Amino acid sequence: MQESGNPGTSPDTEELVARAMDGDGDAFGRLYDIYVERVYRHIYYRVSDTDDAEDLTQQVFIKAWQAISRYKKTASPFLAWLLKISHNIVIDFYRARKPEIHTEADVSAGEEADPAHLAEMSLSQQEIRQAIRQLHGDQQQVLLMRYIEDFSYAEIAAALGKSEGAVRVILHRGLAGLRKIMGKARQ
């Protein structure tokens, strides 16, 4: 039943959402199982700290459970609704505390991995996450939805209440900003 690759809502997921909207905790638990990794990954890309990402992911699902009765099926998938909640929680998280610079490596690998390669890969991932966090909120959101969550332009537009053209412009500006930030970081 898990949605692999396609961020759209499957018929099974639609049934689970409908049951959860009627107060079925087991159905919501199954939705949690389906989406927790993707919500966590989305948040982790924004905060770069495992503990914070886990805490914020739990907050997303608590808020989602509290608001599930008000969920309205739209052109965007259920995951987009969860990511919108996560976006707001991350904004609240950063409002509540000062931005921190993260320097610890956060790549896990087997013992046979080359330490030099791991250090380089970790630095690159860390640089990209920090660069993305420097972009404007809409640019961050669109970049993550497009390249991390693999949403189509139409799904992003529906989720954010924008036209596809506006999403493309935001993405273009976000990528240009990311290139500029990464260029400065490498100088």
C-alpha cells in the first residue's frame, strides 16, 4: 500500500484519509507509517539536526491528527497537506530560536566506506542544506517539493495555492539563488 515514487494519493490512501477524518486512529496510524519517512526527510533538510527533525516530525503528525477532520481533498496529494503543516512548524521552530551553524557530519555508512569520501560527501550535503536554508521560504519549499519529494509542478502549485507558472519562476529563482550562495561558499 505504500506510495513509492509517486507523491500522488492512491485509492488506498484516500480510504485511510476518509476513515481518519471520521476519527479512526488506526487509519491515521497507517497514514503515519506511510508518510513519516518523507515528512522527516523534508524537515531534516530544513533543520539539519536529527533530534530536532524527529521532534518536529512528531509535531507535524500531532497537528495533522488534531486537524484531520478539517482536511479537504484537493488536487494536491495528502502528502502536500502534511508538508504544508511541516513548513509552518519549521518556520515556528526558527522563530523560537536563533539560527545555528551545524558543523557535525551527518552521513552514516558501513565500515568499508572511504573516510575521505564520507567527509567530502558530508560537507557537500551540509553545504547544500545550509544554502537551501538561506533561500526565501517559498524557494526552499518549492525546491524541496520538486527535487526531494519529486512533486510535479501541478502538485506543487495546488499545494501552495499558486499557478504552475509562479511555481516555475520560484523554482528558477531558487536555483539561481542556490548557485549564487554555493558559489560564494566555495570562494
